Amino acid sequence: MPAVTSEQITFGHWLQAARLKFLPQGVMPVFLAAAVAFSGDTLQPSNLVIALLAAAALQVGLTMFNDTMDFIYGTDSKPTGIKNPFSGGSGVLTSGLIRPKQAFGAILALYFFALLCTIYLSLEVSIVVFWIALFGALISVFYSAKPFRFAYHGIGELTMFLGYGPVVTTWAYYIHSAQITGEILLIGAIPGLLMWTMILINEIPDYEEDKAAGKKNIAYRLGTKNTKNLFIASLVVIYIYLAILLIAGVLPPLSALAFVGIPLAVAAAVAANRHYKDSIKIASANRYMVYIYSLTTAAVAIGFLV
């Protein structure tokens, strides 16, 4: 395969590498935490803008980093045209559109920008902001990177629940209130559970490649049928958990808007049950899960804003 020069890489290639369809998973917890801060009269608008920029940069950088590590480890080998668009990598590496060295340059730039944003917020609020961010960054890096490679040892899903749930939500709340509360930890579990569930359905189409590469995630250990069942059970748990938080008064009544997503969850469950053996057709379940994530986090946030 001929070498790709920086002049040959187009803006469209970088957009493909960024996989912006997954950007909400990075920024919606920040919006959710800001909504909670707003309800408590502690919202700091300038800090919110900086946090959103940091979260967006980190999300894109993490997506590219995981794709690059999977490509290097041989986990991701299919070009774009013959793969599920919601699983595996972006396809820019397997298609030779971007080289790993070039991807790492962009990843470092994105992580450095996120670091600068975090340093600013730490100076504005407290060093605690930095330590929470560092913990989250370490989770994100070692999800794929040695020596831990959480995703390859059966705990990647748990670390993503933590990193994309309580950790980022607590961080995004702390920059406004300078507090860590039990309430924000419970609320942060909502995007965490959504992320856990999304990862499960995204692992199913990658089962054969992950198995061949020795990526011992949940799908590798349970098989596609049992992982599909766990995905459906996780969808049920999300709405049970929301109901518990509503009854307990942790969520305001208007956050019950999140239950509008139940028809999407049913559609996702039906598609997963029907197509879990077909890595292409199951894409409808992957797509529904992306919608469920955004709708649920937005609905819960609205409850705190109105």
C-alpha cells in the first residue's frame, strides 16, 4: 500500500476518523451536569464552554486512539465498505487513508488541548478538577493501551461505565459547584448505564474479529446470543433505574420525559434479537441505541432546566 502524505489527507478523511456520531457520549454528560448545577444556582457558563471543548476534544481523541490501537493489534481489519458503521473502527486506517503515525499526531494534539482546558479549570476552581480528569484520562487511555488493555481483559465495559458515567459527570458538576455529592454520582450512573449498553450492542458485530485477535470482552466471553440477551436486559435496567431515581426524588418529575425513548428501546431489542447473527443487519439496533443515549440524557437534563 503506497504511503499517504499529509497533503493527500482531506478534511473529509479526518471527519470520518473522528466518528462524530459518537460525540454525544463525550459531551452529553457535561450538559447533564450543567443542568444539575443550573437547578442548584451554581452554573458557571464560562466553565461550561471550556468543559464542553475539553470533552469534545477528548472524545474525538479517544475514538481515534481506540481505533488506532485496534488497528495495530489486528482487531480492526475490515475496510469501510463491508462493515457495520457503528462498530469496529472508522475505516480510514484499514483503507490506508490515514496512517497510524498521522493519527497519533492528531490524537496527541486533541489530548493536549483537553489538558490545557483542564489546567485552566483547575486554576479557576480547584486542583480536584485535575485529579478527576486525570483518573478519567487514564481509564480512556488504558482501555486499549498496554499494560492494562482493559478492553482486552473483560473489564473494558466496566471502565467505560465509570469513565463515561460517574467520573465525567462528577467532573463536569465539580467545575460549577466545587462539590462531589451523592446525587451527582447517582445521576452520573445514567450516562454510564447507557454507555455500558451501547458497548454491548457494538461488540456483537465485531465478535469474529475480536475473537481472532484475542480481545476478551463480554461478547468474546459470553458469545453473541448471550451478549444480545444482556443488552436487552441492560435496556430494561436503564428504565428501572430511571424510575427508582424519580420515585426517590433524585430526578425532577419532568425527567420522566426519558420514558419517551421506550419505543426506541423496544425496537432496538427486537432488532438485536432478530439480527444478532448478522453483523450488518444488526446496525439498526446500534443506530437505535445511539438515539436512545441522546434522547435519554437530554430528557433527564431538561427535567433540571425547567
